Amino acid sequence: MIKKSTFTSLIVVLVIVIAISSFFAGSYITNLTSDKITKSDLDTAISKLESKIGNTAKSNVQPNTPPVKISIDDDPMKGDPNAPITIIEFSDYECPFCQRFYVNTLPLIEENYINTGKVNFVYRDFPIQSIHDNALPASLATECADDQGKFWEYHNMIFDKKSTWEKIDGANLLQEFEQYAVVLGLNIEEFNACLESGKYLDEIKKDLQDGRDYGVTGTPAFFIGNDELGYVELKGAQPFESFQKVIDGMLRH
């Protein structure tokens, strides 16, 4: 019997292959009939696909529509709270595309916009339990790390260690999360008590409900803007250039 996680991975791969072949049928078929497709080839194709999706999303934005307000709630923020532009991410720690954004795009946003005081970045939880069994425990663990002032450090470690913890379940999963807390120097008794009690379950449920109210159906989903200008939504692990165009356009206002 195929495990649920394995079946999901197969579906994701199939969707990616179909999508890429739809956009790049000529070159993709040529590669299939000649040489093996390398990981580099696939990454390049996915990046081009994401760029096309990003351009399509931006072309559908109507500049004269009334501003849409998106709440940052009381969720963790990276950067200057008074920055003119806010990026709100709804994310699932077990989502491969969320990890892709974390690895490839977030560092460039940090370097060019967050560290320069132009943008702040808010993380909101959107664990999709129907396909990611460990996403909710990962969100709970990270919220518990936030209790001790280590949200972003734990957030980074969760994404960095994703290939390990996503394969674990039950008590072993909690022990794995405990080890990350040890590495970060957290008070382990407090961390474990927080995690085992499900202290932040209601907070995560609120993030989920808010996301649904804003039309979020998958992760990652981003809202870029402020209350005056409204927010532009970007869907998926889009390349830095997609964010750059939206942010620079808003900064010119």
C-alpha cells in the first residue's frame, strides 16, 4: 500500500510535469527523447513557470478597485514595524513550495527590502492537514518557540530540517521538535509544556479562518501592501522579480 505522503508527492510531481510540459512542450519533449532531465533543468523550468503565473496574476490586478484590508493579527513580524509596505504570508511548513520560497526568494526580499526598512514581513499559519499530517504540530512548535523570543530562528530550522521531521510521527515527532529547541537554547520544560498542551491551537485556527476569508486556498499565499493602498495577492512560490514589481510599484505611490 502506498503511504499517503508518498501518494501526495507523486501527485505533486505529476502536476509539475504536466504544467511544465504545457508551457514548454517543445524543449521538454526534446529532452525526454534525448538526454535525462537533470534537477537543474527541472528547477529552471519551474522558475519560468512560476514567473509566467506571477505575470498572469499581476495582469489581473485592477488598480482602481477599493483597497482591501488584510489583518496582520498579532503574528510574528520581521523588519521595521513602521515600514511603508507589509508582506503577509500564509504558509504551511510541510508545503514544498513554501520551502522553495523560503530558500530562493525570502533571502532576496530580506536583503533588498526588509533590511533596508522598506518592507516588513508577517508570517501567518495555514497548515493544510488534509495533505500534510505534520504541518499543524510544526506550527504549534514554532509558536511555542515564539513564547521565548525565538520564532524566526525556529521557523528557519523547521524549514531547514523539513526533510527529516516530515517523515516522523507521534512521540518521535515531538522529540525531534524538542531537539531543535535544545539547539536554540530554549527552556525545554516550558517549550514541551506549551507544545503538549496545544496552547496556540486557537491562534492557528484563527489564522486559517482569516486566510479562508481572504480567499486563500493553497500555500504559500502572499498579500503585499498597506491599509491605504490595499493589498495585492500573489499565489505560489513565485520568483523575487514578481515581488519586486509589486513592491516597487507601491513604493512609488
